[in-house]
Amino acid sequence: MLLDLSLSELAKGLREHRFSSVDLVNECYDQIEKLNGTLNALITIIPKEEALASAQKADKELTPDASPLFGLPYVLKDSYVTKGIKTTAASNVLKDFIPQFDATVYTKLQQSGAILIGKANMDAWGHGASAENSDFGPVKNPWDDTRVSGGSTGGCAVAIATRMCAFAIGEDTGGSIRNPSAWCGTTGLKVTYGRVSRFGCIAYASSFDTVGPMAKLAEDCAIVLQAIAGVDPFDASSSPQPVEIYNDQLKSRKKLRIGIAKETLQEGVDTEIVTAVELAKETFKSMGHEIIELSMPLLDFGVAVYYQIAPSETSSNLARYDGVRFGGGRDLFTDENKRRIMIGTYALSTGYADKFYHNAQKARTLFIKEYEKAFSKCDVLLLPVTPFHAPRLGELINEPLKNALADRFTTTQNPVGIPSLALPAGFSSEGLPIGVQLTGPMFSEHILFQLAQQFQEKTDYHQRKPKGIE
Ligand code: GLN
């Protein structure tokens, strides 16, 4: 399949006229027609004629110096507003919402000539780790469709794994890009807070929310990040720090110190996932990197702190969807949405805020210090993405506590603001993908890409595909 190729190979192939953007778009729609009915990855599919018209135009207008994304089909998580195109956040509250403006990430991708072909399913408002908490039905895992895809950005990961698109844009507040990447066998990056503009991203928890790339390879994520990163006058929290030239740095083979915190491999973590991290460690060691054993006991409090602050912020952000100013009314929120709005309202209310919200914010500062300490001893941390494999449909949505535990290793990076890249690193005995993540200091995306790219040169986990994808 053409869409097995990396983004740079696709860009090269287009320039050498070995295939066309029309061919790529047709391949995506074939996959969508074959699989979206079962897997439910996309909520909105752009009419095929429209996408094909964009592809024909791209084929005519392609120049050698065009963006590497020119003419490549992609999907956006349905939490990004797109002018004139339905945007739901997977909630009945916004079932028929047609935005009046574009998210900056969408504007940037349009400017680079990429072709939007769909808006991807997710947990409503980003609340979840399974993409089952969607008013448009659950997203199913292409490796075993009795299992969840992971969430909240499940639709994007499934669309990449099944070649419904060349790449996707996800959103990560506490693991939403990394968790489905791990469970679907794809690569995804939670960026440094402020690296990519959040303008037009429907807010979940504004001080945690990040916009990031998802694709087959780390190298692909680097290309996409290059196109979407940078300061934006519409988002005061976007960073003016200059954007690295990621491609130039990919080839660097600088020896690095990779830290492993023992707490991330202890009880409650599936033994096959521990083995995958150990194997990844050996692979990095064999490349000449140094492994540093660490202890980071505070990481164990990630879920507790996250589930105070994220609901507090979401209770405030979702207040505007009251059926008067925005949306169809508060009775349309799912049980999970209501649970979070209530927890957040409680945690923020007079008499309780000191005990819950303010204490959680103090713990957040402690997390920052814990990571600073770790990064004084190592350059990057290696850890699991999830403590268990993709569960069966129904297991997480019916058990809110297990649902929160899925976030065990993905909830401390967002309060701190640091980047973390999830990449395929093995398979379970039942053939389910396993992911590991590389977490680095603020604005260390180029280093995460370097390491992940080296890993992907040595391993083939990222090349394997679910059955029936050919
Ligand atoms: N699973 C986490 C939650 O439910 C993270 C979601 C996200 O990153 N949007 O809050």
C-alpha cells in the first residue's frame, strides 16, 4: 500500500510522479469505506469528490520546494474547529455545530497543502482513555475489534493504523495522544505546553491541553510538528521560543543518558509491558546510550493530582455550553462528562478549594521539581505508556477507577508541561501492540525524535499492521 510509506517517502514519490495525490486520497477512501463502519474511527468524512478535487489541484500545483505535507491526506481530532465543517467534540451537546472560524493548526495545515479528509472520533470533550465515551459510538481497536482503541484520541490512531490517512492531529491533556498510539501501534507526540497554538482547540483543561502530531513514525511526527509549531497571536500561551529544524537534528547520533525510574516498572504493570521497556532499554544501550537508574516516588501521585485539576478546569471550560450561549443544553453531557463537571465544581468551591484544588496545584509544583531533579541526572526518561494492554470494550467505561489507572504514566507530564513521545515497542502474547514513551525536558522534542528514530531504524514494531490491512 502507498500509505505504508513514510511521509518523506510519500513526498518524494509525489515529486517523482511515481504516484499522485489522487492515488493517495483514493487509497484512504477505500480504507474508510472498508473499515469505518466497523471501527468507527471518523465522525465526519469529507465528501470524496471534495477531497479528490483538492488532490487534483495539489497534483497540478506541486512544486519541488512545497511543504513535505503538500497533497497528503490527514484527519483532525474532532476537537478542532473547522469553518463550515461540523465539529462535535464527540458530544451531542455540539451535534450540529458548524464553526465560524478555523483552528490555527488547521489553518497551518491548509497553508502547507495537506488535504483534510475527516474528523476523528474521540471521548466526548476528551474525557476518557478508551474512546468509548463518545456520543457517536465507541472506536474499536483494529488489532482486535472486541477491544478499545484507547483514548481520548482513538479515532486518529485507528485511522493511521488502518491507512485511512497519512497522519493525524491529536490532542493530549493527560495521555490522549499517547494512550491510543500505544494501544494501536502508532507513534504520537505530546508536545511541550505552548509549542503548538491551542487556538480553535475545544478546551478540556486549558493549562494541560496540547496539540500534537500522530503518525506511523517518529520521523513523520517531526515533519508534521515542523508545520504546526510556533507562536500564534491568537494564543497568548503559545511560546515565542524559536522552533528547531527537526529534520536536521534527526540524524544526530549524540550519546545520551536515558533514565528509568524504578517506580514505573513496579506492581500493577503488566509483565509484558515491563519486558518491552527492558528490551527498549537494551536496544538503546546497544546504540551506546547510557542507562541511569532513578527513583521518582512522586510519579505515583500523578493520577490523584490530575483528577483534581483537570476536572476543575473542565467544569469551568464547559460552563459556556449551557444551551443559551453555546451548544444544545446541559442534559446532553454524558455521565462521564457530568461526573467530571461535578468533581471539578466541588474541588473549586468555597471551603473545599484549599483542601483539593490548591493542594493539587502545590503537588504540581512538586512534580516540576521531581522532573528537574531527574533531568539533572539524565537527558530523557524511558517509561511505559500504559500499565495494561487495550482492554475489552466496556471494561473501562463501566469502571471509572480502572479508567483513571490507564492514565498512570501519562498524567504527570501535562501538569509539568514537558514533551513525551509514545512509540511502538513490542506486542503482547495475544498480538496487541505495546508502547513505550520517551519524556524529556521543556522543548526537547528534537531529542525525543532523534532517539525514537534510532529505535525505529533498529526495530520493526512500527511496520507491523493489523490483519486485513493490505
Ligand atoms: N484519559 C485522560 C482523561 O480522561 C486524558 C484525556 C486527554 O488527554 N484528553 O482525562
